Amino acid sequence: MNTNLLMLWGYWDEIYQRCTRLTYIEKGNNIFRVVPLRYRGESLRTSDERIIHDGDLILKIHIHNYYFATLCSGVKDELKVALLLRRHILQSLPRLAAFLEAMEEREQIKGIVGTTMLHKGVAPLGFSISDVPMSWFFRYKRWYLRLMLRIVHPNGKKRVQTWKQDMPLKRVYMSKELLLERYGQSKPTTGDAF
């Protein structure tokens, strides 16, 4: 990626972070940023058979795209990018679990929920997946995520054109209980999740 573009993105990312009230899990060492909010949408059934209802308190998770772009800088192979993303998600989940466990609202939080086009391969990590309604907000988010993919991915322009129909935006989510069970303090960070 162009160094000047990356630098400009860094400035924009700081503004975005402040406007969205996103909190770093561990700045510069964790791929997630989060914000607690009320879930809005259809009920979500998690893989451990728990339900997240409209109005429930959740921890909204965001992949820190700028941080990931800096990690990918100079990587040309798309498989290496995918493996890098997966590894950083897996390494970041235990700290996310610890963050949730330390929150004052932890008893009320029902789970973690994110929206992404990079949902392939997340089920073995404990996430469930569902469609999102194509409202104006999600149309904008899909456009934004495609732009991010185009910038970060080694073959981004080609991928975005090729995957136009095969890149649906999805919700990925996990119950609080499953997150803490799989990634809480006493759990391993490698091995079983793959």
C-alpha cells in the first residue's frame, strides 16, 4: 500500500474512532475495537442455543481495519493475508473475553456482534453467521468494507470486482457465555479452535 495513503488513513481512523465511541481492547496489539450498545434487528440464535433479542445489550465488535492494513503492508500473497487475519482474530479473542469480563455491564451483556464480508472460516472460532437486511445503513457499510478490502487486499481491485455477487455482508456473533468458555483466562489461545 502507498505510504502516503496509509498515513492519511491513519488520520481518518483517529477521527472515526472518536466519532463512533469505539474503545480499543489493546491499542496496537489487538485487532478489535468495541462499543457497548443495544442490539437492533431480528433475534439471533447462537451456536450454543442462546438468543440475542432486539433491545439486548451487546458488545459491538469492529475489526480495526487500519491496524490490520499496517500489519499487511508489504504482504503480496492473498493466502498470507487471510492467514494473518485469522491468526490475529484468534490471538485477540482472549483479550476481548477479559475486557468483557471486566466491564461493569458484563451481567447485562448478551454477546458480541459484528458485521463483515470476511465471514468465511469464522464458525470454527465459535461465531454464528446470519444475513443482514439491505437497509441504507448496511448498503453504505458494504460499500465502505469493499473499499477497505480494495485497499488492504493484495489483489483488492480484482477481488472486489470478482466477488461482487459473492461478498454478502453478514452478521457474525457469539454469546457472552461461549466467548468466556472458549477464550476466558484459563483457556488456550491456539490448537482446538482450528
